[in-house]
Amino acid sequence: MDEDKSLQGIVLQAYDVRESSRMIDLFTRERGKVSVLVRGAKRNKSRFLNLSAPYVEGQFHLIFGRTTNYLKEGAITDAHLGLRRSLPQLTTARFGTEALLGVLVDGEEENLFLLYQAFLKAIEEGNPAQLSHGIGAFLLKLCSFSGFRPRVSTCVYGGEALVGDRFFFDAEAGGIACALHAPSVGADVLSGEEYAAIVHYLRLPLRVIMDAHDFSSADARRLARVCFRYYATHTGRHTLGTLSMMEELHLL
């Protein structure tokens, strides 16, 4: 028997199917990611045309069938139109979405839903000059919520307190190493300002990071690459579809 359910969700991506319909990957707060067929979404006067666009957030009334799920009704709560104001913002949104898809599993993922919701809002309304800081923080938070939180308060090797002005971020080991236990290869050398920024990425909300200036001296693009290396090491996703575009836009 088919099940009707009203869910809070965000459209991750959309695919055209048939002549007038669209298939969407919907990230819901209550059930995680579900695929949904939106009949007639491609028609110009369809009430579902905007509702099935990527990054649109809303309330979705779904019919869960045996083989296919359908959209029955819905209402937009936030279209996130600001993401489309510039290519860097739009590309960052897509890059973050691909990174999210790399860690999603079946079932409820409320913490990841709230993180993704905050990410879209932060890059839409935050300081555009801080996009690299935003993506770096998002990648580390994704890892943390997925069980791969990097160790940053004490040395990942010896457990000593981290002091000084030179640190080593070892993705393979899972965190920061002090100068005493610094590995000979494979770790990224961080200045004191860069280490402080990494700590901020893990502890502060994304919107605060996007508007902060207390670590503006850190090389945001370099830190984003360091965070992506950590993400790739622990998820196995070493490339994403928008990676080259992020590099061309000097965001990563």
C-alpha cells in the first residue's frame, strides 16, 4: 500500500525524464535522501517547476510507492535565490552538494540535513570573499558528522598539548601533529594562524566563519585544499565533478 508523507526537504539535484517530468534527489530531514518523480515539472505553467529546482527548500508531500516515489503537493520555504547571484556562489553550492552526497547513507540524517541547510544559507548570505573558508569548514564538519572528526586539541601521535607557531595536519593519522612528532612525509605544514583557522572551522557555526575576520590572514584557498585532502582521505572521494571549476575560480 502506498504511503503519504509530508517531509521537510532540500532538492540536491534534478534530472529530466520523459517529455515533461523530472526526477529529483531530495534530502529530507526525516528520512534522509529519497528519489522522487515530479510529473509535469518541465511544463512552463507547472506549479512544480520551481519546487523541483536544485537547492530549493520546502515542505514536500510525497507518495511512497513500491518502486517509485511521487511528489503530490509542496510549498517553497526558501528558494535560496541568492546562490545564483554569482558563479562562485553557485559553484560552491554544487561542490558542497557533491561532497555531501559522498557521505550520505540510507536513513535519517538530521544532523547532516541541518549542516547542509546552514551551509547553503551561509554561502548565500555570508561574505563572498570568505567562500574558501566556508567550504573548508563545511568539509571538516561533514567528516566530523560522519565519524572522522580530526583531532586538533592535542597531538595525534603523542597526545601532547599543541603549542608553538608550526603544526602538521596529517590526514592519514587523523589530525594535528606537534613539531616533536611531525611525520617526515604526507602532512601539511600549518602556521599558527592556519592552525587557529582549522580549530575555528570545527567549533564555530558556518555563518560566523563566513563573516569572521579574526583569521583573515590565513590563506583560505590553501586551507580549503588541506580540508579537501582530509575529506578525500577519509571518504575515498578523491575527485568531485566541480573540483576543476573550484580551482579555476581560485576557491580551492
